Amino acid sequence: MGDQATNALIAIVLGTVFAVLLLIPTAAVQYRLDGRLGPRDLTILVTSAIYSLAIWTYTLLPMPKDHTFRCKGSQTRVLGSLGLIHLPDHGGPLALLREPAFQQIVLNVLLFVPLGYFLRVILHRGVVVATVSGFAVSLLIELTQKTGDWHLYSCAYRLFDVDDLMVNTLGATVGSLLSILVVRRRTGKVVLPTTISFGRRLVGFACDAVFIALTGAMAALAWRAWSIYVRDLHPDEVDRHVQAALQWGLPLAVEAVLVVGFGRTLGEWVVSLHTVPRRRRLLLPGRLVKLAVGVGPIFVLAPFFNRSDVGVAAVALLAAYAVLTIVFAWRTQNHRGLSHTLGHLDLRIGDDADEDPVEQAKLARRAGP
């Protein structure tokens, strides 16, 4: 596999992981702005994450092994790169496309065209911001190359070219101008949805899964780092029982506090949903049922995944329960799902948990006519 294909693969894989990590903050913002996170929004999230990684892979990778590269100089003459282009004697304009120096300039322009587009579609910023951002990002890349990745290497393993600053900036400007043709301006007031969609519930499920996996992994990693680098233990001596307790106990504690105390999981908070009891006396029992039936099975079954005797069965049971939960969310009224149905809870859009119709009715009766 060539270097360019390898760079593309790294950008796709790491960019996709980056997009998953950005799902929670992106969904939290989007559901409060527009009340939805559609396929277009998800596409922009994934492509922008992959693009940000692609800039890194295509400008700095592959990173050479020490003492296996030649030091590169600097091209500081403005438009000096144009002198490297050899105009073909025959073949016409198409022959110019096969000229390596010309290809390099064109690719440097095209590499920054998406930056101008993403600045307009995500941050709603125009040509001026795109031009300044393109120059700033290009300058950071060129300085990183010139300093040997900020003195990680003894000298630069890639050429510093002042012309790259201009063509990269030009690419960002062109991308911003072209994006005017495809990015629609917001007109009028945004109308938020009044009913809960199945897609909204799915995004909430996904955010809970990402939060549990990410928080647990960070807790386990922190414990291993403390044990190895502070307590000076061998990796095999790390207490795996404590590691497992932290990995699953920390996200369980957070979810339990949110569900019992506020009536919703972190994923439901992200997609701006809250629950209300159908009867006030069922508030606490309903929330306990929601915790036990909703995210509870994850914490019951996941610790058994690494056990050779029951690991496969635990994975199968959790997968079956996930399917059951999704089917119930799809088929039940207002997409309440299994945990809310069993807990006699209703789902409402918004972050105001005080919108309890039972409590409001009581207050109305107390107030009288």
C-alpha cells in the first residue's frame, strides 16, 4: 500500500473515531438549535472529522524513523514554486496535468477547499474568516514542518515552502466562495419539532453507549496509569478487579444520579428529552424501574464480556436486549420505549423537568377558579 493510500486509510479510521467522540457535544448543540440531528448533520460531522485528520496525515505523515531521512531546506522565494513547472513542448494543456510540480500546487489548493466549506456550513462564517483561517492553519503546518515537528526531529524532513501559504489560503477562500452555491441561508424563525421522533431516540441511545464506553475506558486507563507509573507496578500486577469496578462503576454512578435524581439518562439530556410520571406517587419507583430496565443491563452483562466461559453468552444477551429496546422504542406510542412503559413514565421534549402535568394539575386545583 502506498503512502497516499495509507494516509487516506489513517484519516478515515481516526476521523471516524473522532466523529464518534464528537457525537455527544454535536447532538447536544444541534437538538437545542434545530430540534433534530438529521442524516445531513451526521454526514457533515463525519466528513469534517475525517478531513481534519486528512490535513494532518497528508502534510506530516509518514513520520520517518530517526536517522533515516535527509534534512530538507526551505523555499522562501515568493512564487518560486512556479519556476519548477516545466511547460511541455507538446501535448497541450492536458500534458501540464502530468507535471509533478503543477500537480503539487493544484493538490495544495484542493486540500484547503473543504476548510472554507466547513467553516460556512458549521460555523456560518464567510470568506474573510475562511481566508484568515486557511492562512493560520497553513502557517501552523509549515512551521511544524520547518521545525521538524517542533524539534521532535533534529531538522525538517519536509520542505518549508512559502508558496504553500498562498495556495492553501487560496484554497480556503475558493471553498468558501463555492459553498455559497450549496449552503442555504436560514430564513425566518426555526420551528422546533413538537413530537419525539424515532431518530431522536436512537441518537439518545447512541450517546448513552458512547458515554458509557468512553467514561469507562478513561477510568480504566487512569487506574492503569496510576498503578504502573506512580505505584511502579508491572502491567500484569495491576488489580483488574479494581480496574473493572472503576470501568463500569463510574459511568453507572453518573447514569444512576441522572436517572434517579433528574429522570433521564445522559443520552436523553443530550437530545433534550425528560420524563414525567403518569402519577406523582410513582415518580421514584418509575425512575428506579427506568434505571434497572434502561441502562442497567449494560452494567450487569458487560463485566462478563472478557470471561471465557460466559463471555459469548453475555454479548448475545446484551445484543438481544438492545434489539428489544430499539423495537419497543419504535413501536410504542411517542416512542416511549420499554423502560418508560414499565416505569409508567412519559417522555417530553425540552430540558424543563418541571413540566409535570400531574403537578401542574394539582397547582391549578389549589389555585381555584
